[in-house]
Amino acid sequence: MIKIVKRDQPSRAIFFLTPILAIFLTLVAGGLIFYILGFKPFEALKFFFIVPIADKYGFSELLLKATPLCLIAIGLSFCFKSNNWNIGAEGQLTFGAIVSGGVALLFYEQEGFYILPIVILAGAIGGMLYASIPAILKTYFNTNEILVSLMLVYVSKLILDYLVVGPWSNPEGFNFPETRQFSDSARLPLLFEGLRIHAGIFLALASVVISWFVFYKTYLGFQMKVSGFSLKTAKYAGYKGKKMIILVFLISGACAGLAGVGEITGPIGQLHREVSPDYGFTAIIVAFLGRLHPVGIIFASLVVAITYLGAETAQIFMQIPKYTGQVFQGMILFFLLASDYLLFFKFKFIGSKK
Amino acid sequence: MIIDINFIGLIIASIMASAVPLILASCGELITERSGVLNLGVEGMMIIGAISGFALMTVTGSLIIAVFGAMLAGVLISTIFAFLTQTLITNHVATGLALTIFGIGISAMIGKNFVGIPGKEFPVLFESLKDTIPLLGPILFGHSIVFYFAFALPFITSYFLKKTKIGLIVRAVGDSPESASNQGINVRLVRYACILYGGSMSGLAGAYLSMIYTPQWIENMTGGRGWIALALVVFSTWNPIKILIGAMIFGGLTIIQFHMQAIGVRIPVQFLTALPYIVTIVVLVVISRDSRKIRLSTPSSLGKSFHKDN
């Protein structure tokens, strides 16, 4: 007989092992779905997870997709650690892209080393401004940040749509919904000839280092941790809750805004309707899969980035619908949450020994 | 300019029609939340209902199978949520988000083969009475059965919560699971039931969209209505009758936006489309400012896991 027993203390080893279990279970369930859809499961999984990253170009694409995911997830981990449910990173990314894109357009056909830093800064500020809305409404008007941050995603995409169709559209662009190409000085430099991976990856890596330092070496990190465990304790300890809430939202918005800058000044080079294939939502999964730990998030962003590439490859080679990527992302989170059960409970086998 | 009085009736009827999916999903979610469970997966369950209803209608040709099939699909997908949050005690917010991402993905995957297929005509009731009464005729008559059900649902829900024993149990579980459990109520069972019921209503809301409101399958066709439904529950301060008012306001915004475009108001279309989302935020701010009122009306255990140690 098997009995379920509560653990005295959550297991730390299992805390970092369950993400791997979750990925494994996702692969099994994914194979099953492919089988039901009438594809050969192993072949489909191969096209989904191995073929896309088998060469140099594929690996560069993997890093290209993992960069925004990592950056946003790092920002979100500040919010999630302290019990703030910012789920509107997609909107903060979009608004960051709008502000930095606007600045980049101001420097149209100009050259200068100072342009790129200004554009990057503008993106971070844009993201922060947009994240400050749910933060201020939460702290001063008691408004649910989940719903506000989410509604703002729709609004940001409509603002972007308005701008690229209307006032910012390329005057020589035959009415295509896109702006002019940014000047070279407003573009992030490419790292290798012929590959799309760009200097934005250093922004992501910097965010990893900084967040690790803040989480584990500063008083703010400690406050966040306490507030995450228990808001009552945080209040009792006299932490200035409101300030912290606004701060974590600003950090998270800045990261999402930077991810937006990375996209438009990296691979895209202009503003158009689709600056992000839902990186802001997918990064939520990355943050959880990485256990809100900076190093964990690096690995998680690489794993989840594969689902983007795999979906494209599987569509081209096997006509598997590209939304399978999203299905995989949802499943990873389901299995991860489910396997958390093992953190708090263990199975005890009774009966074999008496 | 003479405005035909029946034209006003038609506009009101169209506002009501666009309120239907919001009412259905909100009333379902309200029951779920009253039992103490916050299910953020409404958007995902709704879109699953939309594709299931449309696919079943196309494949089987039966509207009845399609409508009930969509509700069943909502129940099935919400079972995942129920199992995770109630049996495996996972975080409600994260699980609900996963449900939405998963639902949107699955629906697009299934829906790939149904893009561009025309829908079927859904039968309407009392069509012949439409012209008998000016103004009220188009408002009251000539709608689908789902439409009438949606407008009865807030009253049924209110009666259920206030006057029936099961309704009382649901409220007790949401307000104090510990005491309910001590009274011998199976908290987990009640919450399971409420989650599945919420799923069925979201499924029905989705089916209304793809089978009656815009009878075709379009990817992502719920377009945030699931999230607006969640906001409506807060707006209503967990009172089903107020959901009716809220849903009419949002339905009105959607319809007015169409008419403003039609008569050529010189506001960019994107701003009009953004209006419902912006108004949702403004309304949430106004409602939530009174933190005491919110605290009194929110089910006390909302979003908190309950685990009974054996």
C-alpha cells in the first residue's frame, strides 16, 4: 500500500529536480498528442526539439529567442518572489518598443555612437512607465494588478497598431503597416557574420548577474523574500510595502522594455505590428520553470525557446500546426505545478516491511 | 432626422447579444470564486468551448450535440485545473494562467481545419412576435435559447446562492473552509463541483461566440472577453445581479464603437477598440478604491488553498 505523507520541510533537492521531471513529462504527453494527431511521435519530437538546434544557425536562433525570454523572466521573478502578479509583461515589452522605436525614428538617417544608448534607455523607461500603471493602481487604489496589467497588454498593441498604420508609418512604404528602417547607429551590433544573434544577449546576462546580487546579497532581496512568504510578517517587520511593490514593478517593466528594444533594434530593425510573438506571456512560464532563480531562468529560457523554434520546424517539415508550441508551453507549466506536490508530500510504501 | 423607434430597439438588442458571453462566463466564475477558488483560466476555457462547439456542429451537424459538447469540453478542461489546485494543491493564479495558454494553443491546433468554414444558422425563438410591439419587440423576441438563458442566469444564480441549501454550502466553503470542513462538509468536493460548473458556463459562452454571435471559427476569437468576464466578477462585488449591469455596459461599449465607426466619427479605430479595456481598468479602480467594501464582499478564502490533514 502507498501512503501519502506530508514532509516536515519542503525538499530542496526536489525543488530543482522537478523542473526536469516536468520537461520529461511534457515530452511524453507531447509524443502522445502527436500520436493522436496521426504523426509518428518520435519523428515529430525530433523535428520539434533536435533538428532546429542541430547546426550553428539553429543554435544562434535559439539564443536569439532565449534572450528576450530570459530578460523578461528575470524581471518577473522580482514581482513573483514578492507576491506581485504582473502578468502584463507583453504590454510593457510593447510599450518599451514603442518609446524606443519612436526615439530611434527621431535619429533617422543620423549616425553616432550616442544613439544606441539613448534608444536602449528609452525602451527601459517606456517599460517602466507602463508597469507603473498597475503598480500605482495596486498600491494607492487597491486595484487588482492581474487584471489591470493584462488589460494594458491589449491597449499597448492597439497603440502600436495605430502608430505604425498612421502617424509613424513609412512615407515611402506603400502604406504597409510599418515604420522606416532605423539607422545603423540605432541597431544592436550582430555578434557573428551571417547569424542573427546580437548584442542584446549581454543585456540578458547582465540582468542575470544583477538579479542574483539583489536577491541574495541585498536588504531589498531579503524584504522581497519575506513578503513572498507572508505579507503579514512583512508588515510586522515594518517593511514599506508600497515602495517595494512599485520598485519590483519598475524593475520588471524595465526588463520587459529592454526585451522590446532588443527585438526592434536587433532582428527587426523597425516597428511593425508584431514586435513580439507573446514573449511576455511565455516568460511567465520561464520564470516558474527556472524556479525564480537567476541561473534556473537561464536554463529555462533555453528550454522554452526551443518550443518556438520547434513549432516552426515541425510546421515546415511535418505540417504540424505551429500552435503546438503554445500547447507545449502550457503543458510544461501544468506538469511543473503538479510535480510541486512532491515538494511538500512524499509517498511511503507500507506493507512490504512489517 | 427621424429615428425609427425599432432601430433603437435593434441597437439595444445588439448590446444585449454582445453581453451574453460575458454574463455566462462571469456567472460561472462567480460560483467558482464564491467557493474560494480563483480560476484565471476563463479565457482558455471559453476559447476551448468556442472551437469545440463549432467543430462538433460542423462534424455532427447537430446543434444540440454542439452546444452540450462545448459545455462538456469546458468541464473537461476545467477538470485539469480542479485536479491541480484541489488535489495537488497548486497555486491558483499560476494554474489558471497555464490553463489559458494551453487552451489557446489547443484551440488553434484543433481549429486549423475549421478556418474559413461557414457556420450554420442557429434557430431563434418568437421570431413572428418581433414586429408586434414597437421598441420592445426586437428587444424581447427573435433570439436564440442561449440568449434567454443568459439573461435568466444572474437571477437563477442569485436565488441559488441566497435561498438554497447547496448555495449556502458553497458560500460557507468560500468564506471559511475550516469551519465548513468541521461541519462535515467535503470542501474539496464542493470546490471541484464549482470549478467544473464554471468550466461549463465558460464553454457555453465560447459556443455562443462561435455558433451564434459570429457563426464561424476565428483564431483567438474570444479576444480578451474571458479576462473582461473576470473583471466583471470583481465589478459585481460577487453579486450576480450586478453582473447583468456590468455586462450591458461592456456590451454597449462594443456596439457603440461599431456605430461610431459607421457614422464616421473621426477617432482612430484603434482607440475605439481599446475603449472596453480602458473602461475595465477605470471601473476596477473606482470599485476597488473602497477597500473596506471589497474586503467585506470578497469570499474570504478566495485564491487560498485548503488542505485537510488526515
